Amino acid sequence: MTSLNVDALAIAIARTAEAVSAHIDGAIARHGSVSPRLAAAMRHAALGGGKRLRPFLVVESAALFGVDREAAMPTAAALECVHCYSLAHDDLPAMDNDDLRRGQPTVHRAYDEATAILAGDALMTLAFELLGQESAHPDPAVRAALVLALARASGANGMVGGQMLDLAAEGRFEEQGRRDLGLADIARLQSLKTGALLAFACEAGARLGGADAAEHEALAAYASAIGRAFQIADDLLDVEGAQETVGKAVGKDAAAGKATFVGLLGVEGARAELARLVGEAETALGRFGARATLLRKAAHFIAERQN
């Protein structure tokens, strides 16, 4: 990509990140909390940096159909609230036991474990409050469809289910024991744990824009490809990245004996698969022409990211 292309994408991502952070901050302020500590922990979890890739995908997918950033923002913010709640919970000692997230102390380290759990709970429920309000979309049927889609993407058959499969694969549960995962197993796990929310981002943009069935299908194919690419890039960062750049601990997958794409394919094999997936994502966007330029660039960004 040329520097001009990189700059255009960086500017677009930064604008969305700024807007979604302001929206979440405003929502926390408006809806308040009986506890200032809880509100502060919610802000720590949701406003402490991050690329805001998922909100960006909502905004840009909706833009394919003429929906502006402001109209897409409640949905984008709702999705980011779910993502941030999941990070606060994943970082807990009972889960991944991480001390660093986005270059700062994790929520349970900055506050305490109980507060981190409650802050995550509050962000998750705030997400559905944002989606249920008229500002998310004037048509109540569209709002209901968005609520249902996000619930499915984030629940037992989506992100949460994927995290449970990940824990089971580590041998956390005696009755199941540890087992080696093949490529298909890892792909399924990651399609839930990581891919489900990325898929919702593109689905939400299509729903906000009134996309037809073929357009929905094209965005779903794009989302599937970038979801797999995102996880492979994440696996590579865990092997090759530096904590100072990545913003969290690295080398944890190998230390925990986790099965990963890189572990099965090797570094060069993983990079080859990344390139294939970027091509698949670009092909999926063919019907949208130049309107999808930023989404195409986003596929490259996901594959080449350093944090």
C-alpha cells in the first residue's frame, strides 16, 4: 500500500475511534451509575485506547449503502462495549490472567477483580441499551434484528462459546482433559471467539443500510476472511511481537501450550494463509466497486498490523 493509502485508512480509523469513544463516554455519563468507582472502571475498560476496528467495520459497511457515521455510531458503540466487556473478563485471573491491556493495567489490576467483573457486566448491558434506543435506527424491526444478531454473536454460540472451547482445549476441565486441536478445530474456535463479533460488524452495517440478500452474503464472506486473518495475525504477534509494541504480554500461547494457526502452519505457512485470506476478502467486495476501497485496505491492515 502507498503512504497515501495508509494515511487515508489511518485517518478513517482514527475518526471512527474518536467518535465511538466520545459516544461511549457520553453514554456512561448520561446513564450514570450508583457508583463512581464502577463508572470509572467502565471508562478504564472502554476508553483506554485500542484500534476500534469493529466499530470501523460497522461504519464502513454501512457507508456502502449511504449511511453516515453519525447514524451508524450507536450500533458501532454498542459493539465496542461488548468487545471491551469481553476483554475485561478475559483478562481476569480465572481466565487469561493478564496484567496489561492496550499498554495499561488491565481493569482488575487497576481496580480489583469484583469491580472488573461488574464493569464488564455494565458495559455488556449498556450495549443492548444503546441498540434498543430509537437513535440506533428509526425502524423498530431493524433495532430488534440488531439486538438479536449481537446477542447471538456474543453469546453461547458466539464469542462466549468460543472462549469456552479455548479454555477446554487447554485442559481446564477435568472431565474433558486436554486434547490436540487440528486446523478445522482451531478455525471453528476462532470463528466464534474472534470472528463472530467481526462478522456482526459487517452484518450490522448491511442491516443499517437495507442491503439486499446478495449484498449481505458478500459482506459475510468478507467478514469471514478478515476474521480468520485477524486471528492468524494475532498468533504471529504472540510469536514475533514485542510487548512494548503489542501492548500486552506476548509468548503466552506457546507457554500455555495453546494450539494456534502458527503452531500448526509454521510462520511462513501462516503468512501465506494471510495473503490468501486478504485476496479472498478483496474478491468478496467486488460487487461494491470503489465504494469498498477502505474496507479493502482494512483487510491489508488487519494482516499487517503490529499491535
